Amino acid sequence: MTTLKQQLQEDLTAAIKARDELRSSTIRLTLAAVTSEEVAGKEKRELSDDEVLKVIAREAKKRREAAEAFENAGRAESAAAERAEGEVLAGYLPQQLSDEELTAIVAAAVAESGASGPQAMGAVMKLVRPKVGDRAEGGRVAAAVKAALAG
């Protein structure tokens, strides 16, 4: 059984052999983030696949935010590079929920909790988070909940 970290290392080797600059640099940076996470505590430890997934998700989020910042600064080329790296990382993450799927989960949670108004946001988030898991970013979930409660 290959761990996610081993999979990243194998993919890095393959990307280097294929002279795929984008994949090799993105995976190399992600492995560096995994390694720094492993040595972050008092003692070095091996990360579980779930923990490695969290690191990859964090790295992907950084790429998205950087792409937006470059886009807003009128640096389309840099934004495109960040997006391309984000797409490489997305291949390792669970399939993301579509907006429709997310809205349906949020609507069900709002109905289940009987909540209304912005003050109920925390209660609804508690119901939605376990159902969504890693398949949608926290910001997207919060925006969907806010929209459902405002509606």
C-alpha cells in the first residue's frame, strides 16, 4: 500500500524524468511543505495520508490566492502559472463538490437545524462540515451557508 507521500515522491521522479518543469517544481515544493510539517513539532514524525492531504490542500489554496492577487495586479502570466500549479495539486485532492451539490447540502442542513438569520451560522456550519469534509474549502462553505441563511 503506497502512502500519499510515497506517491508524491514517485510522481516527482517521473516528472523529472519526463522533464516536466511545472509538475516537478510543484511536487517538490509540496514535498518540502510535507517535510517541514513532519519536523515542526518537538520530534520528527511521519504524517498520515490525511495530514498530507491537508498540506496539499493548504498549498493548493496558496496557489489560488496568489493567482487572484496576480490577476488583480494585472500580471496574467504569473496568475496563469499559479493556476497551473494549483491544477497539478488538485489531482491529489478529493473531487471537489460542485456549487449545486454544496448548495443542496447547505439547504438540507438549514432545514434540519430549523435555523434562520445570520446568528445561526455556527449551528449550520457544524452540521455541514462533516458532510462536506475535504470536498469544499471552508470559505466556499461559509459563503454558501451565509447565502442560504440570508435567503
